[in-house]
Amino acid sequence: MESKRQQKVGRQIQKDLGELFQREARHVINGAFVTVTAVRMTPDLGIARVYLSFLPDKNRKFLIEAVQENTRFIRTKLGERVRHQLRIVPELQFYLDDTAEYAAKMEALFADLVIPPAPEEDEEDNHTP
């Protein structure tokens, strides 16, 4: 369970990284649409685990590798944004967020389920006058 401080810093980093990917780091993601879905902070605020989702979905592995290779550049740009809020810019660890893929898989599983209807009982036959 994250503390209020971890959550607050995580939300700020999520917001700043989202803007950073849209404006200053477009070359890193080759023009793909990236969403920062979550940021989880360690208790000492030294490491930020950043979960990313990409559209189009085809080259996700290539895009996450490109982001990981440019972590130093991204962290530097993030540091310029949060230098007045944080004493130390956290180390960034990027992960592929597969929540949407998981949800689609669950939807498909539920769609394939065959649930037989409940047997109907005649209420009039059960009552004896």
C-alpha cells in the first residue's frame, strides 16, 4: 500500500511524463501515441516504476525498448520539470502495461461462456389451498 506522499509524487510524475512524451520526446516513441497508465513509487521515492501503453499496438516491444534506451534523456527532462517539487529525481523504470490486453482476454473468455437458463418453476402448482 502506497503512502499519500508516494501517491502524490506518482501522480505528479505521471502527469509530467505524459506531457513530456507528447511534446519533447516524440522522437523516442516514433510518433506513436503513448499513455502513462500508472506510476508506482518506492517508499524512499528513489525509484518510479512507470507503466506505459502504446497505440498503435503493433510495435509495443520495440517502443518500450526505445523508451528504456532513452531513460537518461527522459529523466533529465523530467528533472527540469520537477526540480522545485522534489529533492531527488527518481530513477525511472519503464514497463509495458498489458491491462487492456488482459481485459480483452477476459472479455473473450466471458463471451465464450455458455450459461444455461435457470429452470422455471410454476408457483401456482406449489401452493396448496
